[in-house]
Amino acid sequence: MARFTPENLKIAEATIARYPRKRSATIPLCHLAQEQDGYLANDAMEHVAELVGSTPAEVLGVASFYEMFKMHPVGKYLVGVCTNISCMLLGGEELLEHCSAKLGVKPGSTTNDDMFTLEETECLAACTEAPMLQVNYRYFHKIDHSEFDQLVDDLKAGRKDADVPSHGTLSRVRQDIPSDRTVGVVSVEEARTTSRPSRIGEPAQ
């Protein structure tokens, strides 16, 4: 697995076309690869590098900076429990312990059926909703132990498919900009030769 499918290759090429420099599409293409496979595989990074004119090492350097990119397989559902100060004070650490017991894995591990990966996360910027967690980056606020148990059962049964897609899917609605509707996308060379706007008091160039 890992190189783009023919369908995703078309999406990748359309994405690259939006940018004056191909390398600017590195992050969107990494997201596309992770959506395809559930994680960012080595072959995928090699393919991204080929498409944007960089090296696999450069793609890895970009992707490894961001926590959302996983360089190894994870479960269908990535559960991230916040234990920073607000969540910690309101039971975040106890919630993490309960999640670990419910799923039967320690933080950083994946269940044997590859359904769930559990992580302890840094602040998720929802301090007023503590304790909270994310499943595939979808927020679940002020969640107690019984609510987490129900959430797991619902995910297993497919009752949350409309709300929580498989790991790697950021959005079900893909942006599509027709070529005749793009604005301001010019080559670097053209941008360098275009006269800069005149400043107040200067004659127009």
C-alpha cells in the first residue's frame, strides 16, 4: 500500500495546481495520503516527494513536525485524552485510566482488533469543556466514564459513522476550485517581475 491510487493521484495533481510552487502542496498531499491508508507510509512520502519535486527526507521533515501525521499504522479510531491542567483538575487522568481499562491497552498502544489507538494528548484548546477527548480529532466534551463506554460501543457498532469517519479523513467535503475561478495564483517568476504597488507619495510604476 501507500502510493496514491489513480483517483487520489488526480486529486493530488489538482491540489498541486493551486500553488505557485509545487512544494507548497506538501502538507495537503500528506493529509491525502493519510486519508488513503490511515497513516503516512514511507512509499506515500516518496510519492509525495516525486509529485512536488522534493526528496522523501524533506517530506518526512515536514510531516514529522506535526502530531496529526502518524508514521505507523494506528487504529481505525484514534482516541486522544487530554490531561493538561483544566482536564487534569476535572478528572482527565482518571478518564485516561478508565479509557485504558475499557480498551485493554496502555496509552500509545492499539487494540488487537486494530479498532482503537489510545493516546494521552497535550491541551486540546477546550478547557471550558473539561474533561474532554478527541476521536479522530472530533471533540467529545465533558465526558464521564459511562459516556466513554457508550461511545466505544457506538463506534464498534457503526452508530457513529456519520460523525466520526475513519482515521485520516479530515473532511468529507473536498474543496474544488474550477480553474477559471482561481485568483492570484501566479508563478514565482511572474511575481518577481510584477511591479510592486506604489507607496503613498511615490509615483505609480
